[in-house]
Amino acid sequence: MSCRLEFTGSDKPPVELKDGECLSEKLTIHNSPILFGCRIGICGTCAIEVLQSDSPLPPRTQDESDFLENMYPGNENIRLACQIHINTNMKIRKVNSK
């Protein structure tokens, strides 16, 4: 099964990814507008806002949740792309670093 990922606010075309693929690995290959730093969820370089998804994403890990609650308190739509294994069609946008 494939999942479509659209980049709102970017001229990059959507990409099709296989269900369960790690966003950090695949988006680097597709030269997406999402940048990655540490790839382990501690730098926040890959923060995205999930604007729409066809079904719920896998829940945040405790580390991701702790980091995001510190950086973007109360915003459940912000995720770290390096921590997501895609499981649904999504529209996302890059979040500017704080």
C-alpha cells in the first residue's frame, strides 16, 4: 500500500511512499523541503505541522512528546518527521525553528 505526502506551502511535488517507511530516510532521497539534522529526535530540525491526514498517525514516542511539548507547547499537530513511519496520506508543512 502507498501513502501520498503533500508539501503545503512548497513547490515540491507530492511523493508516494510505502506504508511504514521512515520519513527521514525517504524524504532525503526525494529531496523534499523537510530538512533533517540528528535524525534521532533531539534537534527539532525536521519539525513539521501535520495539516491533514486520512487516518491517525502512530502516537508520539515519549521522547518526541517531551521535546515537542517543550518547544511547541499544546500543539498536537507538530511532529518530528524523523520519528514518523508513514501510515496514511498526509499534507504537511515545514515548521520554522524556534
